[in-house]
Amino acid sequence: MRIEAVVDLVIFVVGILVAIAPWTFAPVCASPMRCWSTRDTETILGAVVAVLGLAAAYKAVGRT
């Protein structure tokens, strides 16, 4: 694999970790009622990073 594809796959994994973190191992706040928007925003941003990383990896593999 090309180094760009490997880096893009690492970005994909980091995006997945950011998306699931507020729901599992790194809760945003102690009180769930106060921080829904923060948790949702972090989930959306993580999902966007993951999709962009996956798309870039797919494009990098296609350039071989």
C-alpha cells in the first residue's frame, strides 16, 4: 500500500474514535441533560472526519 493510503486509513480510524468517544469511554459531561449538543456535534465531526479519511484512502488506492 502507498503511504498516503495508510495515513488516510489512520485518519479514518481516528474519526471513528472521535465519533464514538462521547457515547462510550469519554463522556462529555457528568449530567447528560446539559451536554447533548456538544456530544452530538463531536459525533458529527468525528463521522465527517471518518468519511473524508475513507474517501481519501479509496482515492489513494485507486491511484496506484
